[in-house]
Amino acid sequence: MILKLATLFLFVLCGLGVHRSHAQAPEGTLTQSEIDDLRDAAYVPAERIRVYMRILDDRQKELDALVNKRHGADFAADAHDIIDQMGAISDELNDNLDDYARKNRDVRKVLPKLVQSTERWSTSLRAPADDPRYNIVRKVALDNLKDTRSLAQQTLTDEETYFKAHPEAAKAEKARNEDPHAPR
């Protein structure tokens, strides 16, 4: 009798776990392919920013598709996961932008497009109707994107000033980006 109850209890727990895990984000925020792309772009800052932008574009498309299709039972949980991922990815991008700004890495060419993209991503994040199940992660994601926009604008201004005053640094940065694996 105890064995039957224990077995029944395990089946119930397994059933609840399967249902709950469907709505959760996969292990980690990034796919293995995205991690590989970021790793491949690690030595060229502008390319790494482009990879982050492509990843955020992909999440934006997922969110837009979710909002445009018929809302199912898992809509709020799925929206939560995508929004949370966008917030985490933009936070990671912000860390990279901070690092590149401190090290005077030349990312001037990609920053205007990044600034434009933040507005598009923010608009998509605002598209789902208010829901307490994802409003907090949406606020965090929107704040992170606001920081991304500010960092990109400030970094662009600072880099234009820095590289104008230090043309030799601009040449060195160009050489570094052309052959990122060359010994320095």
C-alpha cells in the first residue's frame, strides 16, 4: 500500500514538473550557437556588439510573434521568459560596452545602429498588455535597454573625442581589429 502511494506521489510530482518546466526558459539565456558566435567574435568588439544585436533581434522577433499569435494558456509565462532573456542579454551587452569604453576599443561604426535598435526592442517589450506575471521583468529589461542606449550614445561621443585626439590609437585599433590574433 505504501509503495502504491509513493509511486502515485512520484507520478503527480513528475506531472507537475513537466507542466511547470514548459513555461520556463531553457537552461541559460543563450543557445549554444549564440554562445559560440559570441566566443568567435570575442576579439573584435564591433563584431561582438553586432552578435549581441542579432541575438536581441531574434528575441524581439520571438516576442513579436508571440504577441501577434493567438494568446494561449502559456502566453504570460512565454512572454516572461523572452522578456527576461532580453533583459539579461542587454545587461551583458552593457557590461561589454563598459569594458570597451574603459579600454578605448573602437566601436564607433556600430554604435549608431545600436542606438536605433534599442528603440525598436523597447517598443516590442511594451507591446504585450500589462500583466503582473511579467511586468517586473519587463521593467528591468526596459531599464537595461535604456542603459544600453545611454552607454552607446556616451561611448560614441567619448570615442569620437578620444580618437580625434589620438590618431595613433585609431590606427592601432584598426590593426588590432584586422588581425585580432596577432601578438601585441
